[in-house]
Amino acid sequence: MALTARVPATLRRPLLLAAAGLLATIYLVMREVDSLLLTLESSGEQRFGMAALFGFRLDAETAENAVSLWAKVHGPQPFEWVQIHAWCDMVFAIGYATLLAYALTRAWAGRRWAPFVALPVLVADLAENVATIVMARQAGRFAVEGADLVPPGVTGLVHWFSFAKWMLGGAAVAVLVVGLISRWHQISQPPDSPAPRWTSVLWRLRVQVGVAALLAFLVAVPSRDRLGALEQMPDVLRWYFDPAHFDVLSFTLSVFGLAAMGVATWVSAHWQLHRTPGSAAPVSGLRWPYHVIAGIALAWVLVGLVEGFRPSMLTGLGVTAVPPWATSWQLALPAVTGGAVLGAVWLLHRYFGQERTLPPPPPWHPRNAQAIYVLSVAPLAIGGLGLVRAAAGLAMLPGASGRGALWMTIGALIAIVLAPLLLLGVAQLCRAELVPREGGWTPIALRRTYSVGALAAAGALAVALAVWPAQVGARLGALGVLTAGLTLGVLVLGGLVAINQRTEPIAVDQVDAVNVRRVQLPAIIIIVVALATTSLADSVGNYHDVRTIGGPPATSRSLAEHFQAWETAVAACGSNTTTASPRIQPLVFVAAAGGGIRAAYWTERALLELTGRASGDSDAQARCMHDSVFLVSAVSGGGVGSALWTLRAPGYNQGAAPYTTAIAGQDGLAAISAAWLFRDTARALSAVDFVWPDRAAVMEQSWRDSLSPSGVDVDQPLLTVGSAWKPLLLLNGTDLQTGCRVVIAPIGPANPPELPRHCVDAGVRGTDLPAAYFATEFLDTAQCSPPAQHNLSVATAALLAARFPYVTPTGSMYACSNNESPTAKTKVVRIQIGDGGYLENSGLQAALQAWRAIQPLVAAHNREVLDPQTEPSTLPGTVIMPVVVSVGSGYRSLAVISAPNRENEFVAPIASRDIAKKGLDAPRLEAEVRAEFARPVPGSDDSVPGLEVRFIDIAPESRKEVTAPLGWTLSPLTQQTLDRQLDDHVREGTGLKLLRTLMTGTTSAAALAPATTP
């Protein structure tokens, strides 16, 4: 307190903001060091982060194991990271110790000893870091990658300093708690200072605080795993780190968006109602907000009545027509219920709140102004911290450390220097409301033109983003769209709070003869309740229906028929084999896991590597490698990459650029975000289903626009069986109503009934793919138009398997009765499709089920080939060898998995409620597939040496690199890391090379050897 008292008042807040920015920057760097250390793994050993050195431990074993592992995996570099962490932690320790001393001073007011309780904690923390730096320097001097290192002797001392730090820290916190409790129970007089409590100030600014916190959560809050959805925005910012892909306009508009968000925060905060000197507190509040509520309620009810009695009047205005299986009143119900909710609000005010007086507003105080100024510059500071978060890891990695250090420095300067200077400038420009006048302080009187201008500009941008989400969103970029949404949010929600403060109470509760409790109009809560009510009342809900296309009608085959077509396609592969013995023909099943655009890029690259032409391959060999793939079972993002791969004609090169590169930019994410925030939200507020494209359709259109310059047509029909063989693409969705799989492929049940049975009803014979619906049966649309006229485009089908709410909406598909009678037309089966990963995210289950469906056919074929007395009519002289290739996008860990602790008996039943889902986890399904394909080749007792277990896993490994996030954009830097991962996998692995050799169809069955018994 004495130190800050010496600082001029005008500099106090900027310096505190600079200190906060410094501590936040340091914290982000420390978290990045910790996550980098956790990527250092060795097979069968536990991995370690900085907690191995700084954790609460009673011995040095963990620290010594960590030092040995880091040195063996990556030589001296990890110890440079450890030193960076230790230096940063010393500064961070000074910061938190200062805050702890301040808190102790406040809790133990008047006790001079109170702040010194934090000093031992600081000393222990500094000593811990000094010892860590000494240890890291000694270890780095002798560390050699691949060699064992004896930990330096000082390693055994670090844990003692850590132990002392945690014990002293716990004691200091205990002293603080005791002080707070004693102060809580003291009987004190109200303070003489007119300053309001900070909690009261921040509560009145709750909208502005909430919006800034949301921006910080999405942009600047680190996640330890480096792989989750929270890593999406840092990877968006990494697009600006590559000079070849730096978009000046998008970057400029994103910065402008952060500034606009700050201006909107300042404007909306100044709409707050405060008592000023010489002004009379308003006695009567506004009544027009209730008139507006009544008007909206009446409009909703009128729209509902028109929908109920004369729905055709609205159909011409773009409102959805009444489906034959629903009634007009089902469409009208959401608007009617929404009107009822708002009508109840108006009636409540009419009888319990009308003509009641307002509570006196609080006076304006410099604390209000200081909080507003900090919140106004917070978006810029958060943007700077976002750059630090995105670049910190890059700055510590070889290869691109210069770029990373540059952008991390820029971000740090923005958060530590520019934002505080801007705060100082704002305070100087608004100093009039900080200077006391006679009777108190007065806020700046905001001109109406400023408010109208801010609302008009934000509204115009919102309309542009709603009408042209792909075009305008692509110009703004993902961060620009986010800041546009938050800017509009802070203006609208902040305006509602300001109106609430000036409006008559919705109700008044007479507590006793003297005291009353006023309930102000909770505008935001009313909007949320109205939206929830209209959504729950919407039983038709066809706004998010799956878009179908015309063209060739959908056709389907059974898996057995697809297998016969495959046999015909690969029959020519062995035509140039000169050996007299049969040849080997791999039957390849590919399982492509989900994981957003990361999975899409990795899957397409892996399939190109598996089936693409290498130097020296003939046209026939290239064709055979492509046709050897029988089925690709794909989920979510893996389905997107697989679908793009299927659009290539055989003969492409292994090193061909993935089509996914074209859709991995910011355009798709920006477009879907714009449509979500500004189009779909507006539709929800209307409580009416319109026929305009939802955000899923906008995402598909963005893909078309991005791929069309390369000549890639994603409008090709997917559910069509052509005369020429193409590997069978089986996309997996999930019906969120039943939990069953939705097979999005030209596969259908034999002898389908008039209406699809429930997915768990397999009939007497059973099905090849049990507990599944087939998309080919659900092409009737909501209007039950003839399914022969409909199909699914590749773009629609790929996104349908990757619809992960809430980013992308679920999609509805329909199967109607073929009977033309009016009664039959009311019969419909509807499925609501979400991401295939809801059920199973690896694609292995569907691949395994498909294999088991045709296994008898393969075994029978091989027995005929190996029997000297018989020969099959199709594919003679060929032994079919099934192989599974698993393309997983999740980073595989080499570290040992420690056994979990025993669950407490009290919580065990609750903790195990989702244990059944573990049965479909990728590792368990992989174990099942390995066991299945470790058996001899069906129909024989043999296997191929070197590929005894006919299972090949292609997945990235946990490494010290910029990892690819889970999301819908992938920066060039992360694309390069995935490319290096796959190149290393191909170079170091043997199974993939052997499989490619076998896929040419020229390997003699003499290479088979008796299978070994495990």
C-alpha cells in the first residue's frame, strides 16, 4: 500500500495493467514449457512435466527420473526449457507473493507483521528456482540424446525447496483465512468512504466483464494437452506467422475488431444509470419496454395463428411448408408459446409492478470509470496474450524459433506496453469524469449520436454477416468474426441492462409495512427463457434438414455385392504375374478416425501415401494399389479427408497436395461462425422455420468455393453405385435419438420394408451392419417427395458425418411411406444425425462388422484357390488376404499408462455410470481387430512373413512440435508438422511398405508361410 501510494494516481492503473500483462505472459510461457516437456516420451516409461521438479514430494526419485528421461529423449534442449521456466517462475513468484502480502494486509488490518508472512514463501520459491537453474545447467552440459544420464547431485535438493515452498505457502494461506474469518465476525461501522465496493462495480458491469472473459477463454487461456478445441484460436493466429500466407486485410480487420470491441465496451458501460450531483433521482421508470414486450408477444401470437389457420400465406415469404406428417399447429406452437411467455411478463408487470417507483441508483465514482477503462482496453491486451500463447511454443522449437520469438515479442509488447499506454490515454481523454466537482463526480454525458452510431455500425455488420456469411466472414477472418459477434453482444446485452435500470419493476414484493423489494425487469433472462421455450415447443424442427441434390437416383448394394464388384476390379492386377503358383491380393479395409480438420488432412495424406503412385510404378500398378482398397470406414473429420480422396482418379502421385489444404484455411471456420452467430441466432429469435441455408449449408458452400479453383467437384452424388469400381466409402454418423449408427454409403438392407424398422430390430436374419440406419432409406425430405429424385453430394455427406453440435447443427433425414393414401403419408421415420464420434470415433467397429459380413465369402474363395481340384469363377489363382489400416488422428503416446487408483465405494457407482462406453474406445477396438487379424489368412493356415498381424496403424506420435488442434482450420505450420510425422512413419515403418508391394498384385502366394501360434 505504501509503495502504490507513492505512484501518481494517473499511472497506478496502467502500471498494474502492465504488471498483470507481464505475469500473464510469463504464465503462458511457463505453461508452454510444461506442455513441451510432457511431449518427451520413451516407450514404456512415464512422461514428466515441471511438476516432477516443483511438485509436493517427499523424495527425489520423480525428479531424477524426469531428468534422465528428458536427457535421453532430446539431449540438452529440455534443460534450456527448464531454465526458461525457472527464470519466469522467479518473476511470477514475486508477483504472487506481492498479491499474497496485499491480501494479508487487508485481512489483518493494522498488523504490521501481516505482509511479512508471504516473505518465507517467496524465499523458498526463489531458492527452488535457483537450484533448478543450477541443476539444468549441469545436466544440459552432459546430456546426450539416446544416452543415459546420471542426474546431477543438486537434483536431490530441489524437492526439499519445493516441499518447503508448499508447506510455507499452505501456512500463509491458513493465516489469510483466519484473518478473513476474524474480520468477517468483527462488528464495524460502515466506512466513511463513498467509494462503492469493487464487487458492486463489477456486478453492474457484468455484461462487459463476461464478454471480456469469454474472449480471454477462447483466445488466451492455455490448455495443457495442446490438442483440444481450445487450441483452435491459437492456430488461427499462426496463419499470420507465415509470410507466404499473411493476409494483411484479415489481420487488420481482426485488430480493428478488437479495438471496436473496446469502444463498444466503453459506450455500453456509459449507458449505466448513476446518480450525479445536482440531478434528481428518477421516481417513475420507463414503461415503453413493456409495450415492446407486449408488441413482440402479439406479433408472435399473430404469426402463430396465421401458421395455424393459413400456413400458405407464410410459405411464400420463405417459411417452411407444413409437412404431410405434421399439422400446421405443430409449426405454430413455438411462436404461440413464445408469445405466451412474453405475455405473462407483461401481465406480471401490469398487475404487480406498474406505476411503482424505481430504487435510487448508485452515485458515479472514479472506481466505475477505472473499471470501464480497464475493460475497454482488455480486448487489445487479450489479443496480445493470444499471440504469446500461439507463438511461445514455436519460439522454443528449432526451425521456426525466429518467427515464434518475433510474434511472441509483439504479443508481449501489446499486452505489457501498448495496452497500458492506451489505458493511460483513455484516462486522460476522460479525465473530466475522474475530477470531483461540488457534491461528487459526474460521468461523461454520452451523446445520442454516438450510441446510435455504434448500434447502427454493429447492426449493419451483423446484417452483412447474416446475408453473406461466407464472403464477409472470409474477409474478416475467424478472429474478426468472433470480435464482431462479441461487439454486437456487448452492445445489445449492455443496452438491455441499461434499459432494465431505467424501467419500472416487473413486480414489487411488500416485505412489511415499510419495506418493499423491487424486482427489476430481467431482460436477458426473459430472452433466454423465451428461446428455450420456443425451442422445446418446436416438434417439427426442419430448419436444419439435410440438403439433398437431384441427378442420378440413389442406389445401393449389399456388402456381398460390393465384394463381388471388387473381385472383378482387381482381377487384372495379376495378369503380368509369371509364377505358376497363385498370387496374393490384399483386401484392404481402412478405418479413419475423427478429429476435425486435423483428421481430414492426416487421413487424406495417409491414403495418398498408401495408394498413390511412387516413382517407377506403372499405370497398372497404380491402378491396382488404388483398387485394392475395398472399404474406408470414416468418422467425422476422417470422413472429410476420405471423401476428398475418393474424388481422385487412379494414378495420382504419393506426394500430391491434399485437397484438404484448400479447405483448411480460415474461410470455412469464419463462414460457419458468421452463419451461427448472425443467421441461425436470428432464426431462433424469430421462432419460425425458414428455408434459408443454415450454417451447415454455408460450410458446404465454403468448401465448394475453396475447392472449385482446383477443379474439385464436391457436388458429385455419393449414394450412387457406378459401373466402374471405386473403393467403398462408408461414412459413419450417429442418430442422436436412438444412439444407433447411420451408414452414409451406397449400402442398404436386403429386401427393405416400406418404412425402416427401428435400428435395433435386425429381423430374423440379422444385418451385415447391426444396429444401424442406412442413409439410402432416408432421402424423402420433410415434404415426402419421391426419394428417386434425391441424392447426397459428397460435401453434404462428408459434413453429415462430422456434425458436432454446437459448432455444426444436427441434420434431419426422413423416410416416408410409399403408399399414396392420405393416411399413409402421415407415417414417417425421422433420424437426427450428429457426429459419428458420438458413438465410436475410430471407424474400426464398422470396418470390423463389414469384414465379418464378407469373411465367409473370402474363406470360401481361398479354399477353392488352394484346392488343386477346384478354381473359383471370379478372381482365379488369387489368394485374398484381408488387411486393416487404421488411420488415427489422435497423437499416440509412448508413455506407460499408470494403473488408476481405486474408486471410493461411495462414488464408485456414479463414477462408473459411463463405463459401457469404454468398450467402444479406439484402443479396445484396436485390440479386438488385432486379435481377429492375427489369425491365419481365411481359408488357409498361412500368413505373410513380416505381416503376421494384418493390422497397420498410421497415427501421429506425441512429439516436441507445434501440434495440430481439434477444429476446422489448420495453419501451414501445423500442416508441416503433420507432413513430417507421416514422412517419418513411412520411412521408419515396414508394414506399410510391404503392404504397398502386395497391393501391386504381383506377389506369389509362395511367400505365405505357416502361421505361428502365439
